[in-house]
Amino acid sequence: MLRTEDGVRIDAAHTPSARTDVGIVVAHGFTGSWRERTARRIVHVLSGYGGVVAFDFRGHGRSGGETTVGDLEILDVEAAVGHARVIGYSKVAVVGFSMGAAVAVRHAGLRGGVDAVVAVSGPARWYYRGTKPMRQVHWAIERPVGRWAARVAKRTRIARGEWDPVPMPPHEAAGLIAPVPLLIVHGDADAFFPLDHARQLYDGAKEPKELWIEPGFGHAESAATPELVRRIGKWISSNFS
């Protein structure tokens, strides 16, 4: 159990690795959890490339608080990165999926303290409603009945009210990450965010940066194959050689 600087308890797990100098923090998507099978599969593969700290964002699973859907979650990543440092990892990468990708980019740009960032299936900007799944996400966030459904069905507690102020969007935060390397991974079959989000993130970032457009890849953890996760692990290792 970790604690953020604003006092929220964060449920987390550490998976050691044969490589003892590299720590990998895994940040899940909206309504997700490190305890889900898809997330555990990703942790298992990444543990071949470094020790993994996986956690539940505030308002998710067994963590405390309420989710702010990408704003204060940078403090959750900060707690996980800090824990990775405390337990001995000299190099730390953050791998985020969907909402977790947005948070990983924002954390690296605004807080720093990481050595590599991977954003998988992440949005570049806020309030996107151009796809049916994202219209459903906004219904869950903005409507009382939607928040109730998310709490009951997904154990996700969503904070009420609007952002004030509106957080810096990921595509702007991406420009603050360099010289830390950034990898953006996005599928051409993503039903939530079309490819222009990945390209906007990439265009906003400075070198060193890479963009992988994955044919047939859908969205986030549920679509990430072991082979894709291994390639991400190899990319992390290549930056820490």
C-alpha cells in the first residue's frame, strides 16, 4: 500500500526481476486494475526486462479516493515511481495504457524523475467524443447514473464536478519530456482514439521519440499481445543498456 503526497492510499504490487537495476511502473486504463488478468499478463511479460511496480489509480479497485480521470493521477504515478526508487531501481520507466498513458505523459512532462516513458493507446487531448466508446466514457463520468454504474460494475469511484482548472493536455505535456525518451504505441484498429491522437502526441514531443503504428491492434491492455509487450520491454532495455 503506497500513499500519495495528497494522502491517498494506493494499492500496488511489486514483481521482482532478474534484472535488478531497471524498474517498470505500469499504469492501467480507466476502470482498470492491476489485479485484472490482462494487466497481470502484461506485468508477467515486462518482468523479463525489469522489476515491475503495478498499482491501481485512485478511485479504482482497492485504492482510496476518487478518480479525476487524468488530473491528480500524476500523484499516483509519482508514488509508484518513488517506491521503485526506494526499493533499489536506479532506472525507472513508466508504461501507461489509455488513461494511464495520458497520465504517464503528463507525469513525465510536469513532474519528471523518470528515465523512459511508453504511452500505449493514449489520448492526445481532452473531451474527445468522436467515437461511440468515448461517448459512453463521458456518460459514465458526467452523469450521476453513469458514475453509479461505474462504481457498481467496475469498482471505479469517479469524482463529481468539472476540472478547475483544466489540466494540461497530454500533447502539450509531451513537449516537456525530452531528453527522456518517449515511445508512443497506437493501433490502427483502436475503437476509442483514432490515429490522429498518436500523431498529435508525437508531433508535440521532442526528440528522442518514437511512434509505432500497430496494424490490427485495438485498444490498450485487452488488445496488447505478449509479442507487442515484449517489443516494448526490449525498447526499454535498449534505452537502459
